[in-house]
Amino acid sequence: MSLDWNVNKIKNHDQVCFTNGEMNHSTEMLIFLTMVVGINQITEKNAREFYERLAIYERLSGAFRTTHVEGGGRTEVRFTPQEVEAHIGLSTNADSLTADQFAAKIMKRLRRELA
């Protein structure tokens, strides 16, 4: 199944989601991360939960984005609550997970890493 998405309901989506006509990396990542966090649309009501699940996953796996640093190398760039809130209105056809299902997914991953 393909991942379908819609950014048209994001306030100022042309400025928030695109730079010079190209989708920005943060928006693109958030689209794919709807599958990871198990929330397929960001709303005013669930933006905090989306961010919390994302932050949990980033702490377990590392940041999903990096940036170059002077002198070579890369540094992690974690998502902020403000970035998630700026994307209120984003929706995809990803599967939804309840809080309990998400917690079980995280525990399964931790157990797999401990094995």
C-alpha cells in the first residue's frame, strides 16, 4: 500500500511545507513519521501526543534529521513541538495506533534490542 498524504489543510502550507517549490525535509519526514508514531493526522487536539511519541522514538533511535557541522561531521536535529504544531492539518493514510498499541510497539523494539 502506498503512503498517501495531504498538506492542503495546513495553515500557510505553501510557506510551511515548501521552499522554492520543493517540499521541505521536515514536512517530508513528518509525513513518513505518521507511520512510525501511529497517528495519521496532526490536529490541534493530538499535536502534543504526536510530538511526545516522536520524541520517545527519537530518544530510542536517534534523531531522524542531521545537519552538517563546521569542520566536518554531522549533528542530530530533533523535532520540536513548534514544528509539529506548524503542521496541524497534515494527514496521511497511515495506520493509527492507540496509546497502548504504541507503547507495546516501543516495548517490543526495546526487547528486541536487548536480545
